[in-house]
Amino acid sequence: MTEIEQLLARVAAKAHDTRPWGWTSLPDPVHPAALARAEAALGFSLPPLLAELYLRIGDGGFGPEYGLLPLLEGPPSGEPAAVVQYLANRESGRKDPDWPWPEGVLPISHWGCAMYACVDCHDPEAPVLLFEPNADTSDQAWYVDAPSLELWLHTWVEGTGWYEETNDDMDMAPWTDFRIRTTRAS
């Protein structure tokens, strides 16, 4: 069994034993056709590990805090699905150039207070970013939560994430690629 297979097994076990706020049960995994529709709407592919989470474990409803957002349909907690949220954020960023949304950065989990964990789907490592819009400027709203989705999942399974009460003093580095990823070529 590969390390990724072991991680998926650990995530699946925890996903079956815990319910984030607003979720009464773990949704069924998405069908491959739904994944294809989601990727077509986004205009890019999901990182392989993120795709496997949706295809093998469930269509959201597991993970830290409010859990992973469903891919295409809204969850019981009333949050928009990941694809819907991404497209809305991109549109909002086009309307308000002071708060652009980077291409390929998919919101996957809501933290409350409009904060999201997002995966950079254009980076091969699939880093998880924290979007914290309560900052003064958009340049100060982005942080690196984990250098990879794999590490982010490990912290959830092991209870070592910054959001755990025992780790509330952990600092995150700013996401220095924000301006590079949101500046349009002339």
C-alpha cells in the first residue's frame, strides 16, 4: 500500500467517525461523470489527491471545522459547493480589482467568517491556502496553511492543525505568489 493509499484509508476512517457542523451524515462519493462536469466548469483538473477524496470518500462533509465543501451541489449547512464558490469568487474579483481571486485556487472548506481553505490546483504540490478576507487588503488575505494537500490532510487526521485549540499560536506564512497569480498580462 502506498503512502497516499494509507493516507486515504486514514482520512476515510476519520471521515466515517466525525461529522463537521451542519452535516448529519457522510455523503456518497461523487461519480466520475460529476468530477468531469466539475473540471469542465472550472476549466482545470483537480489535483489527483483532491479528486480521490471526492471519488472515494465522499462529496464533502468531512475534514476540519465545517468540512470539505461538496463539489457541485450545496451542502446541508447552506454553503455553496466548491465549484459554485470558485466561479462566484472569480466573478467578484473581476468586478472588484482590489480583491482579485487567483485562477486555479479552489475553495474546499469554509472556516466561518468568510474564511476558506483553498487548494492551488495549478501547483503540482497542491498547497492549501488560507483566504482570510477580514484583512485590510487582498495582499494580506492569503496564507500558506500547508505546503501540500497531503500534509494538510495529515494534520487533520493527526489533530495537529493550527485550528486545534492546543495549536492556536501557530503562525502561517503569507502566500507570496498572490500578486503574481492575480496580475493580468498586458
